Amino acid sequence: MTRRVRRKVAKKGKDDAVSLSYLEIEVEDLGLERNGNVDWTSLPDDTVIQLFSCLNYRDRASLSSTCKTWRVLGASQCLWSSLDLRAHKFDTATATSLASRCMYLQKLRFRGAESADAIIHLQAKNLREISGDYCRKITDATLSVIVARHEALESLQLGPDFCERITGDAIKAIALCCPKLKKLRLSGIKDVYADAINALAKHCPTLVDIGFLDCLNVDEAALENVSSVRFLSVAGTSNMKWDVVSHLWHKLPKLIGLDVSRTDIGSAAISRLLSSSLSLKVLCALNCPVLEEETSISTTKTNGKLLLALFSDIFRELSSLFAETSNKGRNMFLDWRCSKNKDKNLNEIMTWLEWILSHTLLRTAESNPQGLDNFWLKQGAALLLSLMQSSQEDVQERAATGLATFVVIDDENASIDRGRAEAVMRDGGIRLLLNLAKSWHEGLQSEAAKALANLSVNANVAKAVAEEGGINILAALARSMNRLVAEEAAGGLWNLSVGEEHKAAIAEAGGVKALVDLIFKWSSGGDGVLERAAGALANLAADDKCSMEVAIVGGVHALVMLARNCKFEGVQEQAARALANLASHGDSNSNNAAVGQEVGALEALVQLTRSPHEGVRQEAAGALWNLSFDDRNREAIAAAGGVEALVTLAQSCSNASPGLQERAAGALWGLSVSEANSIAIGREGGVAPLIALARSDAEDVHETAAGALWNLAFNHSNALRIVEEGGVPALVHLCSSSLSKMARFMAALALAYMFDGSRIDEFAPMSSSSESTSKSVSLDGARRMALKHIEAFIRTFSNPQAFAAAAASSAPAALAQVTEKARIQEAGHLRCSGAEIGRFVSMLRNSSSILKACAAFALLQFTIPGGRHAVHHASLMQGGGAARVLRAAAAAATSPIEAKIFARIVLRNLEHHHQVEPSI
């Protein structure tokens, strides 16, 4: 896999809490000499406080301990009025250490049950606002203690995930303990019963904003009693009795905004609410399937009220809230924020609308219902971009997460909707996201990086991200001490690194080192960040120059460490893929040898071939295949149990994906270059599964299986096994039918090896006379079948006219015409040993005219100028006295014309490589 997208925020349990540090930022020149000493303690107090305000609480506390002056300034009340603990491991010990600074703390954001349990230890009795997410494990008891210790609480928000263990009893406790409560938003409560709602009505006279979101059951009638409510949302709540709602809620005297999005409300209830309520101004009903299927509801204003639905023009409807409606359009939210509007009611409505729209759009994007393409393209993307510029940080975050989510079609296969992605780009979304990513708020950094990562799956968006400076920004974020930020940034670099044009830029931005450092930094407990870092390095390692950079900064050691120690299959797969790509550059760099020499690397990869996960097995086999091109690695892999493991893998993958089949056969092909390994593969039972793989429908599998069988057939015992296991018909089928010229070529060579002069039955075990006769007949039949198809294969590369011209004249042009027809381009990449070249040279003396032609044809392929190993093969032929045999084959009256002409071409190739004296 080369890309990764994420629809939802990863859920972090108790053990997944992380530490956090603020992103490195550039500091403006303070006018001091660059080479002079800077006395940071001499900075003005207000400057120090401003710098402190840009830090998270841990860095702020650390700097406060450096000197007495900063300790005093670091405790300033303005620095501790708000805390965002979501990305931190916040427990009782941490809370206790911060308690002395939190006397005047007013706003707190946290994540998870452990953090919730620790809140009371802050002793922040003046808390006004508490916002928490990932609250599934928070209980009534915990919430009751929190609200009992914070009687001044005015705002409590828990969500957007479901608060499964919170009941109406906790809501009653909130009502009794927090008489100043103004805003209450809870998600996923199973049953908000009447007594709980009535307690809010009785004890919270200033409660103006209520949200019971995605709840299973809410008592509709009791909500009529909360006469103070101005804004009410029941978005996503099921089992609502809309007839009761429409007859009761219009009586709420102060209700201005009502949100019924993602429910099954119908047009009758909507019409009654709009027509009957005297105070209602805005009714939001986005993604309400029943409503959208009905045609009776009017999309125009009813008694001056606005209806926001998928079928309405949301920007135009909202613009009508303003007295001045000109030039609003899609800039309406921005115009409102920049205006000096002193209409308190309008400001309240717009602030509430930003929140509920961001929530509903995100929830809708997460569920990804069918039929919303038109909405997302015409309005949804623009709405999310507008909300991303909100002054409310949680709205900005949700809007960025919404952008990251709504473009994804299939997160498992990293598929995104091209139209949606490019709509974001057209509306200036890339620049907005990059600006958010540069924010010092780490929550915004994380969500913006996630959106950039997902959008960058689209090549056009990836190009725009790179052109806007996104690679440098993501590389900087990857160095963050906040794991959530680093993880999303690594995901962005992973997707961008798919494009060849971006690899060098990532390296220049320091991205390679940042990714390697992430592996060491989060080597335990960071599966998400490790998978993304390894995936990005795998893509980068496919580039020759970047692969050397990966090795220079310690990437080999880091990736081997992951392959050896990490138990998460996603990390294992990407680490193995990265090692495979590092080892794929042949002689252009030393990475292949470096990976093999890294302690435990080969053993780890051999072990990963036994993984229960196919993707891990595939990448591990691919890595071993690439590594086997190095002679030392080849023997070391065998010593680490690689032969047995890969034979077992080949035996088990007959029904696996073509990718796994190709790599399993390819790894055996690589190992079988060694004669000792070839014998071991045959002895371990490797012949039968390779024959089975040769019958695959995939061309790539044909090539690797044929290549492995070719190497194995060099050994007479293996050749006999191939015949006994039914390999001749399989190779004949490849030789005649495969769409891959390379597979056909190697199948022909394997068949030629098997019948090149030494009778296979001479190497068979002794048996009875009748058995020997039967076997002899069987072998003779196999030999005839093999020779027939070898001959047919050779003739497919023959041109009678060109052969006739070459026979009449040895002019270079005539021979070149034959060569062009006979060339198999991929064969130039094959590297043969001296024994293999010697085998083909000896085959030129074979009494079989077909095998003579096959041998000459093979030597032609291995010596064509421009082939990767042509010079090497020519050198081997010089040492083996091949020129003399070639001349004899070219001149022999009994040689077929193919053998004569091919032999002449091989001699000219040797001359080209300066290995023999001119001869013909």
C-alpha cells in the first residue's frame, strides 16, 4: 500500500495518551547581532508572557523553572486561564503538579476517562467551561464529582463520540450542582428522561443552549419546560415523536434556533414549527432523509424564518439574516466576523450556527450517505472552508476534520472523490489548510495535516500542496513532539511521496530525517505514527537518491528495528516494503548489502513471511527477493531458514493475491541462483508449488515461477522432480501461451536444461524393469513435447527474409535486422553465472538442432549491447572459450539456420564488448 487516508479521528485509549510540545517556529530578528550572546532573561516582561502564551502547558512550566524571573512571569494569571490537555497524558500526578497555577483557570479541554478523573486535582474552582471528547468510558460518578467541584460552571460539552456510560442521573447532578449553567451539549446519551430535563428547567434558569446529540431517547414533552432555552439541538437523535415536538416546542418562548439535522423529521412537523413558533428564526434540518424525499415543503422563508436543508441555498438563506445582504454570498461568514455588528442576537445565532453546522457536516461526512455528491460540490465544501475560518477553535477543528473525511470514498483502499478534492482546491482550501497547519494550536495542526494528507491522494491537489509550500510545513510538523500532529504530518508526507516529482523536495525539506527520527521517538506505543513514517520512507526509498538519504540518516536500523520488534501488521508491512525498496537499486548504491548486514534484518524478514496477514507476507517476500541479488545475502537468508520459510509460503499461496504469488516465487528464484540453495529448495518440496504458480493467470507470476524453475532445472535431481510433478506440461503451456515474452523465454530455457543431453532417467532411483520401461516412455514423450514447443518458441522470433539475407551476407545491417526481431528486452536484466553460461555453450554441441538453436538464442539475449549484464556475460564467455564453439556452430553444415545466424550475432556481440578478435 502506498497511500493512507483517515475518515475519523483515531480513538486513543488510556494507554494511548501522548506527550506534547509546541511546534518549532521562526522567531523574528530582535535586532541583536547574530554572533552576539542573547540574554533571554533581559526581554521585556510582556514579550516573555506573549512567548509563553504560544506554548503548551508542559513547555510553559519547563521554561518557568529556568530562572526566578521567568518563574514569576510563567505563573501569570493570563497564561493559565485556559488549558487544552487533549494531546497530553494528563493524570492525577500531572494535575497535582499544575494545581498551584490553576487557581484562576476558566476554560479546560480534555480527552478520555483518565483525564476526566484527574480534573478535580487541578483545584480550579473557578472553571467556567469544560469540553471533553472520547468520553465513552466516563461514568456518572466521575461526571458528578466534576460538576460538584465546579459550581461556577457555565458550559459543559462532551462529545462528539457517544457518552455510553452517562445516564440521566448525571444530568440531574449537573442541574443540582451548576446553577449558573448556560450551555449543555452531550452526545450519545441512551436515555435523557423527563426527571433529568425537569431538573435542568428547575435549577438552571440561565440555560440557553442545549444539545442532546445522537441520543437514543429524549423526552420531548419535558423539553417544553426549559423555558430559558434559546438554542436547541437534537441532531442525530432517534426515536423522536415529531408530532409531539411540533405541538409543544413552538411554545418555548425564547427559542431562536432549532437543529433537527440527521433525524427522521418530516415536512408536516417542519411546517408546523415554522408557522407556529413566535420566536424561532432558524431551523436547521440538514441530511433528514424523510424530509428530503417529500416535495410538499417549501424552500422559501415561512413567516420570516429560515429553513436550512440540503435542498436549500444555505449561503443565500443565511445572508437574509443581515440587513445588508449585498456581496455576502460564500463570504458571508467572513463578512460577519469582520464586521462591527453590535446586534447581540444575530451574533449569538451566527456563533451557534457555526457550531451546529460544523458538527452536522462532520457527522454526515463520517456516515458518507449516498446521493450527496451534488450537495458537497455545490455547498458542502464551501461551507466547511468558511467554517474553517471561524474564531471558535473547536469549529475550525471540526471543519478541517470534515474536509479530511468527506473526500474519502474508501479508507481501506485509500480512495478519495476527485471532484470533492478539486472543489476544495478551487475554493482556496489548500492555502487555508496550510495556514491552519502553521497555527501554534496543536489541535488545528493535527486536523489540518490530516486534511492535507487525505486530499493529497489526488495528484492535482498534491501538486498544489507542494507548490504552496506544504512539503516544508508538513516536514516541520513531523518534528513535533505531539504524536497526533507528527502522525498526521507523516501521513501527509506518505501520500505526497507517491508522486515522483515530490520525493526530492521532501528530502530537501528534511523530511527523510524527520520520518526516521519519528520511528526512534515513538518506537513503542505509537502504531499509527510508525506505520505512516515507515510508509512514507518506503515510497521515498523507491527513489535512488532518496534511498541513500534514508540509509545515511539511520533509516536501515530504524526500519529493521520495526520489522523485528513491532507487532502491528500495518507497521510490519510498511517496514518490510521500505526495506524491499531500499534493496531494489542493484549496483547503484550499497543499500542492498547494508540491509543484509544489519543485525537481525534477514531473520526478521524470514519470520514475517509466516505472518497471518497477507500484506506482511507479500512485502517480506519482496524484500527477501530483492536482497537475494547480493551473493552474501543469498546465503545468509538460507542460513536464517529462508529456504524452508519461502517454500512453505509458496505452498500456501496458490489461492493468494498475484502480488504475493509473484514475490514468493521471486524470492525462491533469487535464492535458487545458488546451487546449494537450489538443491535445498528441491529437497524441501519447492518444485510442486512453483509448478502450481506457473499455472497462474497473472503474467508477473509466470515470470517469477518460470525463472525459479529455470534455475532449479539446472540441477538434474530437480529436473527429474519437475518432470515427476507434472512440470513439463506447465512449462510447455507457459512457453506457448503466456503473454509475457520473458516468461515464455525462461520456460523454454528450463525445458532445454532438462533435456540438453543427459538422460533424466539416469538420475532416477533404480526400479523394476517394467517401471523403467514405463518411465522411459514417459520421459521420451515429455522430451518430444518439450523440444516441439522450444522449436515453436524460437521460430516466433524468426524472420525468414531477414534470415535469408543474413545467411547470404554477414553485413551488420542484415544481422541487426535479425537481432531486432529476436530481442527480448527484459532478458537483458538477467545475470547468469559462469556455470550457466558454460551450460549454454556446451549445449551448442548438442546433437539436437532445436537445443543448439535455443542455446544460441539464449546467448544472444545475454550479450546484446546495452543489456545490464552483457559485459559480465561476455567476460564469462571469453574465459570459457566460447568463441571457438560459436564459430563451429556458425559454420557447421548440420546446424539449423537459426543456430547459425544467432551464433554469428553472438560473436559480433562479443566483438562489440572487445572480448574476442574479429572473426567473421
